[in-house]
Amino acid sequence: MKIKNYLQFNLVETIASLFIVFSLLPWVNFGTNGRDSQIWPLLFGSLFLLTTFRKKVPILFLYPLALPIMGLFGWLFLSDLSATGISSFIAIRGILSYLGFAICFVAFMFYLREREFPLKIFMNINIIYILVGIFQAYIDPAVVSGIVASRDQTFSNQSTLVRGVPSLTPEPTYFAIYLYFISFLYLINFEFNPPKKVQILLIVNLLAIIFLSRSTMVLLFLLLTIPFLMHRINLKNLAVALIFILLSTPIFIYLFPETRVLLLVDLLFEEPRFIGLLLIDESINDRISHVIFPLQGALVNDLLPVGFHKWSETYSYLAEYWNGIFWYGSGGSIMSFFGLIVFEFGIFGLILLGYLFIKFQDGTYSRFSETFLLFILMNTSIPPSFPLLAMVFGFYIYSNHYKATKTLNTKKLI
């Protein structure tokens, strides 16, 4: 009997650990296929939930599952069920993306309910991402090409290349997004007062965003973060960060004179008006259109849910409506987490996001500013099945509904 209990305990803990590990490796295919996103977080999150649902389930924990349920209804009642090929694949991929996000969201809340934040796993995998990025930049850019499908195969072994390195993600921007959100999780877990070892890793992540990924979009994330979270950061640490930025800027300019960030700065001096940048730069043009078009498209559709097969038609209509201002890109996948949900599910998607935003709050200005920042960033090209964002959401819900109870129980035991 003791042996049986011992094995059962370890099996549950092993599955729990595997869920965390594979949620932090959402793009690694291990040579099984050539797609840039993988089913591992959904698979191991589901296995982990099967080991926990024998216990009482708070109804609040199940609300995120409304997302894939809405996706399924959208496919059955709003999409063309006779569609085959790429159209059918888009619907199935959309449902699986929503399901993966919801499973990670729910599973992480269950994980935290009975366990501490898995800091050691997070830090170890975080360091692996950094080491792979360094190896790609200075030794062999194709070091993980057999297990990760990179969308950009143009990078070389020159450490001063224009684009950054992708590490264990499909592209440099995703690498930077990953580092940003894993750092965000560290900060909210330690209430913006992390221990020394985490502070050091946060600095390393910042350096990697600047010197390895070189992502313009995530550098803008960092600039946008300052006014929202400045009141949470220790003044001494803030001063050190500002000094670091001042010192690293000339180094960055010297090492990467042709990187995209500097090219955009040059364009800004040549054309200081934002509309000028919008018309000149392809990437800015494409990304801004994917912020505006899904929300405007939802309004054009009277905030009614439209499912998975109307985006291309709406994109073409809005591109013509804007009379050539948004000239770059096509009606591919919507590159906006917030816009994707609002466009495909209309008023129901807006209600779901609004409900989550309210449930994230704990009555403090700090929590409001953190979550407001997240909802702004959700309008950028964050993947719809991104596990780290689901974990941030899950952490907020868990923190509001279980942290106080857990602390009270601990005091009683003492």
C-alpha cells in the first residue's frame, strides 16, 4: 500500500512538472513536425488537469474554458462547415489555440493551489533560452534548427547581423516577447521585490532583449512599461536601470549600426510625423493595421460574432476603406490577441475579456495599472495560445482567491 501511494504521488508531481516545462517550451517540436507552434502545453496541461479534477473545482476556475467553447460554437454556427483545405485548417487551429490557452490558464491555477511557484523550473529554462540565443549569435545560428521551426532563415553567423536571433522560438520578436513575459511573472510573483538571483536574471533578460533579440516592438514594450510600473519599482533599482540604459545605448549603436531599431530612429528624424513612418515602413504599417482592423472590423460587423472565415474579406474591405494608407501585408492571421477575440466573437469576446479584467483586480491601483498595461500589450502580435500570458492571467486569479486563504491557514498552523 505504501509503495502504491508513493508511486501515485510521484506520478502526479511528475505530470505537474512536465506541464510547467512544456508550457515554457511551446515552440520546440523535438523533430516531430515542422510547425512553429506545438501541442505540448495543451497535452500536458490536460493530463495534469485529469489528476486534479477529482477534487472540488471552484466554478471561477472554469470560466477560461468559455473561450474554446465559443470557438467551437463559432465554427459550428458561424463558419462554413463545407470548407476544406486551408479554410478548414484555420478553424481547427483556432479552436485548438483557444483550448490550449484556456487549459494552461486553468491548469496553472490548479498548480499554484497546492504548490509553490515553480521558480527553479522557470529560471533553468529561462537560462537555456539565453544560452541558445548566445550560441546562435556567436557560434552556430542553426544550432536548434532541427527542433524549432524558424520563420526567418536569413540570419547568419555574424553577431552584428541586422535581425536578432530567435533562440527556441520561431523569430526574434517572439524570443523578446517570451523574455518580457517570463520577467513579468517573476515580478508579480515576488510583488516587484525579487531576491538577488532573480534580479540578476532580470538584468540578463533585459540584456538579451536588447543585444540578442533586438526586437523593436519589445523595446517599445519596455518604454511603455515604465510609466505604468514605475511606482512599483524600488527607486534605487530604477536609478540603476536608467544608468544602465544610458550606458548601453552607445554600445548598442556601436555594435549594431544597421539594426532595425536604429534604422527606424533615422526614419523618425527624416519623417517625424507618425503618418510618414506608417506609410514608409513595412513592418509598422502591417502591425498597426492588425491593431486597427480587427477592432474596426468588429464594429463594422455590429459586434456580432463572425467565426473563423470572415477575416480575409474584412481585411480587404478595410484596406480599401483606408484608401491605401495600409498598403503592406495581407489578410493572414490576425496579429493581435485582443483584436482576434473581439473580431471572431464580437460582443461575447468583449464581455469575456472585460469580465477577466475585473476579476484580475484586487482593489489596488498597482494591480489596475499592471493589468491595464497587459491589455494594451495584448493588442500586439502575441500568439493566441501563448502559455506565459495564460500563466500571468492564472496567477492573478489564483492570487485574488487563494493567496489570502493560504496565508491564513499557515498562520493557524503556526
